[in-house]
Amino acid sequence: MQLLQYLPFSICLNINAWEFMICLGFLGSSCVRVSNELGSGNAKAAKFSIMVALGTSIIIGVIFWILCLIFSREISYLFTSSEEVAESVSSLHVLLAFSMLLNSVYPVLSGVAIGAGVQSTVAYVNLGSYYAIGVPVGILLGYVAHLQVTGLWIGLLSGVVVQTLLLSYLTWKIDWNEQVNKASERLARFFIE
């Protein structure tokens, strides 16, 4: 019975990881695109590339979110033919759907912030979100409130929510013209006259 408890969670994590690979591509591309635009001195193009990457990634996330909500029972049959496991996966489908939705947003925001040159801030946001919020909430809900896997997942998802909100605020507060100037100063250090 103990193994059956974690098998649906494992199936959900595999499905989540498949979608997350797409979003990691958006992280890399938004990082490179923003840094290239800032390096070329075009703050307006950097902002436009952020909107395009974020919009595209959100559309993909919403599509996967809807698919998880509609096919909550059927997705487990990619991995198993057990009715009991399919029912357990179906009970986790809301968490899976929201994980996929949030996974489509925060990688782009991380890539944008990294491309803007605030990597250390992104590192602190990630550490604080997961280790100060996500893990303690997950442990509390999973073991103290006896929600087990569902509690752990809710805790980690709360860390992702905090991370997404903080990265959204960081991206919104960045002065892109100032970032262009900083990028120009960094580039000037490498040019030999």
C-alpha cells in the first residue's frame, strides 16, 4: 500500500517534467534574448521579447492546464493500466494542472532576470521561496497535517507561487534603460582600444 501511495505522485511528476522541459527552453531563450537586446542598447526590444516569451509560455501552460483538467483520469494510462492508480492520479490532477501552469511562467521570469544581470537576486529568490517557504509548508502539511504526498506537493507549489510573484515584481521594477547602461559599461570593459 505504501508504494501505491507514491506511484501516482511519480506519474504526475513525470508528466510535469515533460512540460517543464519546454519551459526550460523558454528560460534559456529569454535569458539570451534579453541580454542580447540590452547589450545592443535596445531596451524597448528587450521588453517586447519579454512579452513575447512570457505570452507564448503562458499559452502553452494554459493548454497543458486545460488538458490536465479534462483528461485527469486518462493521463495515468500513459504509464499504467491499473484502475486504482488511475483513480489516485485523478485525485492529484488539480495540483498537476496548477504546477504546469506555474511552470510555464517562472522559468521565463527567471531567464529575464538572469539576462538582465541580476542573477544573485534570482538565486536568493529561489532559495528563499523553496527553503524558507515551500519545504517548511510542505513538511507541515505532509507530516503534521497528515496530508502526505498532497501536503508535500501543496507546500512546494506554494514555494513556486511565491517565487513567481517575487520574480514578477522584480521584472516589473527593473529600469530597462538603466540595464542598457549597465550592459554598455560591462561591454566597454572588454573592448581594447
